[in-house]
Amino acid sequence: MDINKAIAEELQVKVWQVEAAVKLIDEGNTIPFIARYRKEATGTLNDEQLRNLHERLTYLRNLEEKKEQVLSSIEEQGKLTEELKAQILAATTMVMVDDYYRPYRPKRKTRASVAKERGLEGLALLIQLQQLNHALEEEAQAYVNPEKEVNTVEEAIQGAKDILAESISDEAEYRTYIRKATMEEGSIVSEAKDEKAESVYENYYAYSEPIKKVAGHRILALNRGEKEKFLVVKIEAPTEQILRYLEKKVILKENPYTTPVLKDVVADSYERLIAPSIEREVRNELTEKAEDGAISVFGKNLEQLLLQPPIVGKVVLGWDPAFRTGCKLAIVDATGKVLDTKVIYPTEPQNKVAEAKAELKKLISKYKVDLISVGNGTASRESEQVIVELLKELDRPVQYVIVNEAGASVYSASKLATEEFPQFDVGQRSAASIARRLQDPLAELVKIDPKSIGVGQYQHDMNQKKLSEALEAVVEDSVNKVGVDLNTASASLLEYISGISKPIAKNIVEYREQNGRFQDRRELLKVPKLGPKAFEQCAGFMRILGGKNPLDATSVHPESYEATGKLLEKLSMSMEDVKELQKKAASSKGGNLAKSVKDKKALAEELGIGEITLDDILKELEKPARDPREDMPAPILRSDILNMEDLKPGMILKGTVRNVIDFGVFVDIGVHQDGLVHISQITDKFIKHPLEAVSVGDVVDVRVLSVDVPKKRIALSMLMEDKQPREKNQNAGQKHQNGKKDFVKKDFNKKR
């Protein structure tokens, strides 16, 4: 197989782009580095394309390796023909290679292998040739041999049938057809183990849906229900169609003595040997696709969460709500340093509201607090009520934000948190984390296992290795997209930078503690174990603010400094001009340097760099040191409270998208209970997935459709007028039934 050509066709890019990317990957370059600093070589393949390319490259290389192993094994058996070799070499999936290898794979003891040991292959061959002109029992008589444990004619015939059944089940062509027919014509069905049992899987107690139509999140729900022993799940294949196909392939001529026997053999082969195997393969394939889809959604949600804009220059009071043990507070200054911690008891059972308010007023006044960051967990609603009352009594403007505290408790009990705050208990650490994740979400969230951040579906039911690898890649891409301040970044943040391992990240922090601030990017080469290759990979993503060279604060790579210096001369600019632009970067949207260059191609050639690199340098000089997250929606700051009981159908509110799932999005509208916008209510255009229209962190306008206070359900719409949603999305909405997972019911009694 030409792997590069196959990948190019799959990703719909040019072969030369794939060849360049593969060469760079094989040379040890990281995906973020290739995506950012080798655009000329790859034709501007982005990080997502490069990740997909790398994944397919690994799979196809493993596939080629498996082909070699299979060919070698068959050849050792002396059974490798040119035709079989060509078929194996042309296979495009592991499953196809397995199908071709199946007849030659060393088998455990089977009914067929026992029959062969008893000398019944000759009888099987006679049946297979379909040329008998007399009763099969007469032929079988010759194979009766008590010494080989064949005592009767019936035993001889049954052994021959077992040999033929296994032979049919091993035929790659048949399995390919059956697998395809099952996927296209079959259904996945489930029923309750106990119809009286109450569970969240009641929608699936009598469920059936065509395999080709079933959504990924339903597959994962079925898998979980089966694992928890509430459901019995199986695949219903088009059995009659498959049996007719097999009979047509196996029974080549009408023979009154062999045709009935071969029909029995076909039925036995399919029901006993093929169907269970194909069902496992189909379930595995459905699960794998569902997991890939869920991981993709999780990754996109995580990326949006990580890239939320930081709230800089503010003193924040982090508030970790609780009932019995009290609410933990942590005051964090504008640089993230913890100034003070306290515990107050304004909630049940103590209800010391007055004392809590008095303590809060002292803290806010003493440390000039600007914002209160409240975790959205247990007792957050009660805490929010206290905060709103407090804000009305203050003589300085203070606002509050409800933040998603998912993962804060995991972090606060971790070894990392213990090392960072050895003098704090878990509650104080959690409060500090809640404050910091408002100041710099990326820097704080990288300390938490991505699976614990809570922006996915069914994350505990899928392949944990694959999920972890995918989410780690998202974190790596996000960190490198933003870059890090080399003089303030924690080891947790630095280890995600291209080319930096955990030990090197710790070495950077230790070097900084011993030698003071980094003044120059090249000083990184003095860090133990950080060699030239690691420097090449990481340097462009490390920022040094206020260092010797203004370019060190930008994403311009040191390898391009010489060209950038010449470019500045051409533009009649100096390094001092770059410094001035950096000061304005936070409030500026950038200049028009790129537009001022008339002939980029000629200039790039003169500077000895590629045109794409020139374009990147120009864009960076327009807004040096500007944080790319500033373009993302800012969190909603609140100063008043809204109760669920206050909501009325038709109300228009502003909210923040907290989670995106297959059938809709959950939006925080400030009432402690997120509302669901079903996919049919996101847009009046047809969309296959909510991610086509919204992302985690988006600030959106929503209209209240309905409120169910006892069940704590809020139905929202992003359609400001009561328009009919597009037909396909509307149909999907009917299946979901008020926000529950969509399903298709089937009357099993009638069916049977």
C-alpha cells in the first residue's frame, strides 16, 4: 500500500503535503511545531489535520506490519498462493486482513478439528462436490471407525458437516458480504432484563433502530445499560437474506442427496459460527465510531473551555461553596498569588449569614477585591443569594461569576496541589483554584486531568487510553496556540509546550528559581537536558515579556529573527517600535502591515524565507504579544440573582454555553440550573450537530420555552421568534421527548 497516497485521499490533501508532514513527524517534530512553524513544508496543514494524519499514519503502518506477519505465517505453512498474497496486500483494514488469515490461524480445538482428526475430511469433500448419485449414508458407512471414535453413520455425517460449516465460516468473501449486509439492513435492539426495574434506561426497555441510522450517544447509552445489567442488547441481522446468499454460494447444483445436507450446513455455519462473531464485530465498530464521535465533541468542548479569555488585572475572591463544612474562601491577587484564606458558615446548618457578611466586607475592603468567583457545586445557589445581598451593601463595585468547578476537588486532593499549597487543606486549595481559573482558565485547567473537567458525555464508558490521548492533544494544541510566559508559567503548563517533557518543565522552573528571570530565549539552552532539538521545538511558544529582545515576547521563532530584523529595516521600523506596539497590543486589533507590503513573494525571496512565514511575521508585528484568547467571548459578570421560579415562557436572557452534546446544548442563564436548547431550537437551518453552530463558552441570547420547577428542567430556544425549526431537526426533537435521549420504540409483542 502507498500509505502517503492513501492518507492524502482520506484527508483530501495533496500527496506532497502528506510526504512532508510524515518526514517532519519521523524526524521527531511535534504537531504544534509543524502546524505553526513548518507551514511552507506542509502547505499550511493545521493541527487538527496533522493529528488526523498522524493517527492514520500509525494505523496504516501497523496494518502493513500485520500484513507482513500474516504473510510470513501462511508462507511457513506452505499455503501462500499469489492470489491470496495479492488479496492480503490489497486489504485496507485490520478486519480484512483477519478475514483472509482466519483459515490459516492456529485454532484451539473445534468440532471441525476433531472431525478432521477422525478422518472425515474425505466425506466432507464428497458432500462439497455435490456429485453423489446415491444416499449419503451409503458413503458415510465407509467412515465409521470405532477406533477413531466414529461409531455410527450419523456421527460420520455430522463430523463432515462440522468441517464444511467451519470452512464456510472461514471464507473472507462471505464474511465481508455478511458484515456489510448486517450494517446496512440490520437493526440494534434492546429489551429490559426486568421490565419492572426503574432506571434511566427505561427508554431502551423496548427499543429497535436500523444500525445505519443509530446515533453515537444511543450506542454508548445502550452499552452502559447493558454493562449495568438493566438491558439485553443484540443485533438483528437480515438472516433470511444472508442464508439465501450463502446457499447460492455453497450449493452450486441441485442434488437430492447433498442439497438438504448443505442447507443444514449453511444454517449451522451462520448461526453457530458466523453470526456471533459478526455481531461482536458490528458492536465493536459501532462502539468505536460512537467513542470517536464523543471524544471529538469532548475535545472541541475542552478546547473552547481552555481558550476562554482570562480576566487580567483583577483581585479575585474564590468561593468554594459547602453546607456543613462551611464555604472556603481564597483571595488571589492579579498575578495569581494567594493573599489570604478563610472559612465562613452562611449556609445550612449554621446559617451564620451576618458573621459571614462581616468577614467578607473586611476581606473585600482589605484586599480591594474586584470579582467573586463562585463554584457551581453543592450550596452554590445558597452562596449566590448571600453574595447578591452583600454586593448591595458594599461601597465599592464588585461583581460575581459562577464558574464551572468541575475538577477542582480532583486537583485540590492531588499531589500537585499538595506541592503547590502544602500549608492549605483541600478546601482552601479548591477555593484558590476556583479563583485562578477565572484569572487564567488555561493555566489552571491544565493542572486537572482533562477527563475530570466535565464537558463531555459518557467519558467513563469509552476507551480510556484513546480518550486520554485525544484530550492531552487538545490541551497541548491549546497551550501552544496561546503560548506561555516563561517567567511565570508553572511546570504543569510548561510540560504541554512543544518539545518539553515533565522533567524538563521541572528543570526550567528550578533554573528560574536559582537564576532569576529569563532575559533571553536562548538562555533556555542552559537548562539541564534541554538540548538544541527541544529548543527548536519550544522556543517559539515561550514568551519573555520585558526581556532583552522584544521579539522574545512574540510568536516569531528565533530561527526567523535575522529575517525579521531585515524586514523591520524594510518597513522603516526599529525594535523600539515593536516595544511600543506591544504596549498597545492589549487594546489594539492590530495594524495594516500586511496590507502595506505590495509584493510579498519578492520580499520573501529577498529575506530568504517563505511567503507564508513572511505573512505570519507581519501579522505578529501588527499585534505583538497579544493574547489570541481575547477574541473569545468573555464570561458574564453578574451583580443580581434570578430564581428558577422567576422564569416565564417568552423571557429573553443572556447565557453561557456550558456543555455541547449530540442532541443539544446546556446554557447557564444564572439560575443554578442549566437550561437545555435542543438541536431543533439552535438555528432555523438544518445542522447535523450543535457544534456546527455553537461552542462551549459562547455567550448567547436564549428564549425561555418552558420551566418545570419540581423536575428542575428548563427548555430554552435560541430562535428569538417562534419559528418552526427545519423539518429534520424538528423530527429529531420529537424523538428526544423534552430533552431526554432520543429513541425509537417498538412494540415487541406485536413483532413477535
